[in-house]
Amino acid sequence: MADADPQAGGRRHHSSASPFESVYGYSRAVRVGSRIDVAGCAPIEPDGSSTPGDAGAQAARCIAIIGEALAALGGSFADVVRTRMYITDAADADLVGRAHGSAFKNVRPASTMLVVPALIRPEWKVEIEAEAIIIEKSA
């Protein structure tokens, strides 16, 4: 769900199913002007449960959440210029990288993959964030 904050100069927010957004005081994504920043997306299902499966399946869910947030704010995967992938096991790099490639193969954003000791839920193997810039097409 996207909303505009008239007090913030056209700043628009998008919320998702994450149970953490309202409690921790953040938005899934924020658009200001032509820029969209998508917060770290963990493998959370619409009911709040964790996505089952391996790191590739979890990464695919994270990327789907990114896509939903971008679309809600007028963007798409084609507008993404930067991604960051946080994984808890270096052995999962190929699975996560291939899931990333399935969405961004032709876009090829600047990207970083980091191995971190843990994510908020112990069953999470990956979390992904994205930045996009919307290039307005002139009429």
C-alpha cells in the first residue's frame, strides 16, 4: 500500500506484510522524486511466516517483495541501479546470485553480496535491498 505525505514534498511510502515495519518505524520502500529506496527484504510470506526452502527460494521471495514495492511506487526491476544481498552462509552465494540474475540479468545493477553472521530470524538465509532511479520519458 503506497501513500503520499504532502508535508514531505511528495515523499511516498509503501508498506508490505512485514510485521516489523509499524513496530520499528520504517517503510518497505520510499520514493522521493525519481528515486526509490527499498529496505532490506527478508523472505516473509504475506501471512508473516518465513518462506520455506533453500537460499535460492528465499532470495526469489525477497526479489518478489522488491518488485511489488517498486511497482507500488511507479518503478520496475528495469529502474534498479543498486542491490545489496546479505547471506548467512557463503555456500549459498550461487543460489542467491542465480535468483538475483533471474530478475536483473538484463538490468545488471551495481551489486554487493555480503556474508553476515545472522539475520533477525534464524531460518532466514538471505535479505536483499534495492535502489532505483526512475528515468522519466519525455512526451
